[in-house]
Amino acid sequence: MMTVGISEFVYRQKPNSGKTYSSLDFPEIAKYAEEKLNENDYVKGYRDGVVIIKIENEMTKKFTCPFVKINDNSILKAEVARRRPEEEHYIRIKSTNGTPLETGSVELILYRNDVLKESNENTTESDWELISFHAIPKEVEEMPMGAVTMMRNQLQLPGGTKGHYESDKWAKSVQFWQKYAIKEEE
């Protein structure tokens, strides 16, 4: 049986973080992911050693979506940010108004231990680690990877895991962020 640990990285996903968060605790989410992984109920991620477990049942109500749809009345704010001290800065855009969208589905992102070891990102000895989860708005069919994440991965910058993306993936990521923004917490 494959095991799923909780990456230290995922602990940033809490209320007032601008990230998807859940009323479930992290061990509950990891246990669900472990069950689905062992049932082979997942889709392949952007590379070997990355899988996505979809949640499309009542459990989605336990995840809060941080996104608002951008419209003519949106007030956007840019800020310089970084996820961790060793990573490069990036520009993060948030909406200061708008109503967060309803969660339609959730994706649990798991990385295999050997993939995380490539960049010394593993934080457990489990076979896989839960590194992130994303509440996807009801109106969005497929959530693209964020362009900044793709950049980190493709350029193998600190905080990234080696990857290469087709131009269509880049375009869909940019298109998504032209339509949606993270709602700034009040």
C-alpha cells in the first residue's frame, strides 16, 4: 500500500492566506488522497511522479474557493510576494472586492517522494506527499497550473520541480488569470 504524507508546503493553505483552505484537517485530506491513490483513482499530472486526485462529491463543500471573477467593477491590487525566503519574488494580483466563487470541484496535488528529492523538497518519508489542493470554481471545467509555478518548474528555479510545458498550457494559464483573481482577505 502506498502512503501519502503531508508536505510542510501545504500547511500554508489556511484561512486568510489567499489560498484554498478546508474545514477538514490536513491528516483527513491526506488519508482521503491515500485511499484514492491506492484505488488508482487519479489522473496524471504534468510529469511522471505527479498525480491529481479529483473530488467532485459532497466533500467539496468543505473547501473554500479563493477566486472571484474579474469584471468592469473589479478593483485589483498588485503586490510583491514570495512563497518562501529562498524563492524569487513575483508579482501577485488580488481583487479587493467581489464575492468568492462557489467550489465546484477540488484537486488534490500529490508528488512522489523521488520527484521531491530532485530539488530537496521532500519533507516526509512517505511514498507520496500532499503538496497542495485547489478549490475549482463551479464554472471552470479545468484549472490550469499557475503561470508563475510553470515558470519556476520549467526554469528549474528554487521552489520548482523540473517540468516542460506546451505553449497551449502556457496560454490557458495566462487566459485564466485574465478572468479570475484571488480575493484579498478583509
